[in-house]
Amino acid sequence: MNTPTTSPTIILIAGHWLGAWAWDDVLDHLSTDHSRAIAMTLPGLDGDDSERAAKTLDDQADAILGVISQHGDRPAVLVAHSGANAPVSLVLDRHPELVHRVVWVDSGPVAAGSVFAPDFPDEAKELPLPSFEVLAQQASLEGLSPEVLERFRARAVPEPGPVLRQPVELTNDARREVRTTLVCCSISSEQVMELVRAGHPMFAEVANLEHLDVIDLPTGHWPMWSRPRDLAAAIQSAASRND
């Protein structure tokens, strides 16, 4: 596992429907800390890619590994928001030695065999951003202004069907040795740990992590928009830790 002698490269990866643009406000604050931070758009979420609807979790994991390789002169800290947890979990399984720390933003590692939407129809090529009324039933929109929601709607890219249907195959227990930080937003750290102790399937993997710390950042599910400065500080704090 990497023990950094220099400051790490922070790689920001947003969840479903989102590209690198989702981190713009956070990057503004990270740059004031002189951090090397970059945001990436996962395959399948580039609106200009005519073949994006066919992209898979494997494509996304390979792309993350490609970014890590491009910045291999420094250890990598992966920041995974929401549905980015599936491809990032694959990266941790395949090459845990390349990751100094993973920061889960209102998210967490997935368990082996997990499928985001097992009932998503085979004939459906993609999942557009649902109405905000529907979305609010699935995740908290707290802290998002009408202007932010309008930008979300205008820039969102439909999620590829294969990404939603593909099981996450994990075989390497070394993924659990990677230093881990949970940034708890729409669910507090106290609630998360209660669910972990209760064996809730959404948090089953957290119980297996060997190096875990938690940060509470109370807000909705998209803290990069509702509390970007505070999220940047939480990420910087986690990235600078060596324990």
C-alpha cells in the first residue's frame, strides 16, 4: 500500500448522471490548498460520446485506473460520490496497492455481487435523471437551490443500462486494507454505524474495513453543491492523513 512522501493526487468521481463538471465548486476550494486535484467524467457519462450507452462498470474502472496511471508520480486518493462506488470498488479490488486512501462521499464500498438495479429492463439502454419529486424519495435534495437544480437537470447525462445491471465481482480481500474515510451527509455517522452493526446490506462492507474514519457533513446527497467549501476541507483533511 502506498505511504506518501509527497502530497497525493486527489481524483474526484461523481455519481450517476454527473460528469467532472459536478466538482467545479469543490475544485475552486481545493486549489486554494495547493492540492493536486482533478475531476473525471466516467465512461458513459460524456454527453458527446455517441457510444456512451454501451459503457460498462469495467470500462469505468479501467478509466479510473488510467487516470491513476497518468498521475503515478504521487499516491492517489479516490473520492467517490454516490453511484461511483461500484467502479471504485472494482478499482480497489483489482489494484489496492495504487490507492493511498478512498473517500466515500455519502456513499460506501459495495459488497461482492451487488447490482445497482437488478430489475432494470434488458431492453432499456439508459436511465435518464428522474423528476426531482421522484429523486427526492431516493436521496435528500437538502441545500440545493432552484438554480442548482436547474443546472443539474440541464447537464445531467442518462446513466448507461449496462452500468446499472452489471454485478460487481470482487475477490481480493486486500481492498479492505485501503485506508478509508466516510463523509456522512444525508445519513449521520451515528446512523451509518448503527446500520453497519445491524448488518444492513447497503453497509455490509463497512464492517470489514481495517482502517476507517468518519466525518459528518450534515446536508443532502449532493454536498459538492450544497456545501462545497466544507466538502473540500473534509476531502483535504482525509487526503492528508497517513494513519
